[in-house]
Amino acid sequence: MDQVLDMPMSSGGGVCSPQASLKTWLPILVWLPRYRLSWLQMDLIAGITVGLTTVPQSLAYAEVVGLPPQYGLYSAFMGGFIYCMFGTSKDVVLGPTAIMSLLCAPHVGHHPGHAVLLTFLCGVIQVIMSVLRLGFLLDHISDSVIKGFTCAAAVTIVFGQLKNILGIGEVPQQFLLQLYYTFLKIPEARLCDVVMGLLCIGTLVLLTRKIPAVYPTSDCVSMFPLARSALVVVGATFLVYFAEVWGYKPFTMTGETSQGLPPVKPPPFSEKTPNGTVLSFSQTSLQGGLVIVPLMGLLESIAIAKAYASQNDYRIDTNQEIFAIGLTNILGSFVSSYPVTGSFGRSAVNSQTGVCTPAGGVVTGTIVLLSLAFFMPLFHYIPKASLAAVIICSVAPMADYRVFQDLWQNCSLDLLPFLVTFLISFWEVPYGIVGGVMVSGVINIYKYKKFSHRQVVTCSSLCNYTIYPFIHLGNLMEQFKVSALLKGTTTGGGI
């Protein structure tokens, strides 16, 4: 295949023509004039397949944030349209993800207005970072910190969904309390929800691992794993619907959802409490999320873009990627979205199905809009256990025990920031990331000092002038092994 996306890379010096500058800021002008009919077919297939994955996952991730399920879909369509025009990777799919949902949950507090305002503010910060070309800040979050956070996030999300598998309620969000109350309430578990959850998990695993091995030459059957989430959720929904028709209500359902497209309105910068008090932004809990949420969102998406650009032999512009994500969040806040970023799992599906251009995202966004417009009443019958199964099977591959072994073999010192991030994240995710970055920085300074002393060059001919080599401590992101996070996205992961 040709290099569909061969982006004009902006340089720090020199004079760029107006046309080149326009193509840098609007990458759709690079590939759209060369668009082929054969690409349209592949983009349609990829967009439909990703759309069938996006709808159930978005409904499920809204549960992680603590928002009504329709907010997951509100967050899932804007990225496809904006990224098509401003993105530089053909494979990246923007939308709600498990990691972003987990990061936003403490700051949202089950309040949709807070989530929407957080989206707008994150988008503004990301656009400013793009304009000021501050993407280098992401270089100082080391590989071990990312792995520690990712493993902790996976464990936290999986345990957070056990309450829906068991069919129990009134479980706190804080991880340790959540763990305690979940096990405390096991005697209250609903048998039908447990059976439904286990059946859905088993089916997802079966569709992931067994069918391609049994039917290796069947193109139709090989598509099943790529849309497995939709197949499982649709099957579970039909089962619940028919049980309702026959007069049985044994399952915990998603409940009533708002029908239709979201209203277009600016994000709320203040809110009125039931007693008439007006609360401003400064009186909410959002401030703590205005560093971690936008930075981790960029880190996740750019890691995916770099991985697939290397795999499929094309170039991306990091600062343009930051701009595309920020603009998506800003505009998404006007349609009640919560913060989005690139999805590892859906991007893997997008690449697997042979997407040729970012136009596949337009197809995915259209499917989400159609679901909002016509199918929302049916979402009332989706059992919570099936959505919990989708989330568990999506994030479980992130918790890879082999990470510990790899870090020990390659550099035992890197185990310290990994463990600090991993353990503290169970208390508070932002503290875990900050603590890991600080420990990683101290270790890098120690390595620099140790290495620089070994490299002292004494030049007797220059009156014993001592030369210390310059060691650049940044650019750690280039050493980030994305394959460790992508592992499992084609076999069940859907971050």
C-alpha cells in the first residue's frame, strides 16, 4: 500500500510556504486529493467494525466514570470527525477509554456538568501545549512509571466492575474501600447477574482465542473477534428483553437513558445547587485533574500513533496530534463529552481491518450518532453484567505480570518507580503518577552522575582541563515500548 499519510513535518527553522503551513495544520489536504475508490471500501469496512466495538465499550466506560451510559456515546463521535481533518495517523481512534475514565472519575463525582467542564479545560490546555510546542514534556514520563500506572489501572478497573458482575450496589469508588465492601456483600450477589457476567466473559474469550484457530481461512468468521463486544452485548440484550416480555426481571439492567442526540450548548462554568447556591469552577474538585488528565491523555494517544506509524511506515507530527486531541475535547464539551484520547484496542481493530485514511473515523462517528438517534430505548435492556464483562476483557491484558520480570532483567533500578506508581495508584491515581515521576527523576539524575563520572576525560595537553560529556535526560518517551501496552489488544484488549 502507498504511504497514504506522508505528512509535511514542521521544522523549527527555515521558511515554510503558506501552502505547506496549511497542510501542516490541516493534514486532510495531504491525503484527500489522492483519495481512491479502493480506499473508500477499506475505510467503510474498518469504520463499521470499529463502530460496532465503540458503541458497547463507550456505554461501559461511562460506568467507570460514574456517569449515565449515554455520556459514553456523547464522547465517542466527535473524535472521528475532528481527527479526520486534523490528525496525522490513519490508525488512531479517539474516544472514551478505560484509563481516561479511571483518571476522570475522582474529579467528576457522578456529576455530568463537572465532566463536561473538565473536557473543555483539558482541551484548552492541550491546544495551548500544541501551539507552544510543549510536547517534549511528555518525554519525562518514563517507561516504568507508565507500566506501573497501567497495571494498577487494570487491577482497579477490573475490581471496580465486580459489583456489576455480582449485581450488588452501594459500593464506594475508592479502591481499598471498594475491595472491602465488594467482598463484604458477596452474600447479596444475584445469581442471574453472576451467570450472565460469567457467560459474557467466557464468550468474549472464546471469540478472541478459539474461532480464528478453528476457521483460519474464513474471512467472515475471522471478523467475529473484531466485533466481539457488540455481538456479546446484543445477545445479552435480546435475552433480557425476552425475559421482560415473559414477565421475568432477574437481571440488573442499565436503566433509562436519554433518547436522541445530545444538545449543543457551551460547557457549564457554574452550577446552582438545590438550595439556590451558585458554585463556580474554583469551588469544584476539577483543579486536581487539570495536570494529570490532559497529560496522560496525550501520552496514551501519541504512544499509539508512534507505534502504528512505525509499523505501517508513515510519519506523524506530535504537536499536530496534540492539537487534534485538544480540539476534539474543546468541541466535544459542547456536546456533553467527557475527556477522550486514543484507544489502544479500537486502534488495533482499525489497523487490523485495513483502514487506509482517517476517513474511517467518520464512519465510526456516524454509527455512534445513529445509535444515539434511533437505538437508545433498546439500551435500557442492556444488562450491567454484560457491560462489566466487556470492560474486564478489555483491560485485563494490561495487567501483565511479565512486566515485573522484564524490568528486573533489564534494569532493576526501574523497579522502584514502577512499584511506587503501582502501589500508590491504589490510593490515588494522580499521586501514584506524580510519585513515580519524582522517583524516576531521582534515579535518572543518579544514573547521569554515575555515568558522567566514568566518562571524565582528562586532557594533559590542555592543562588537565576536565571535560564532562553532555547527557540528555529527556526523550524518555522514545524508549517507551508501546508493544507492552499493545500486547493483547488484538486478543481481547480494548483500552
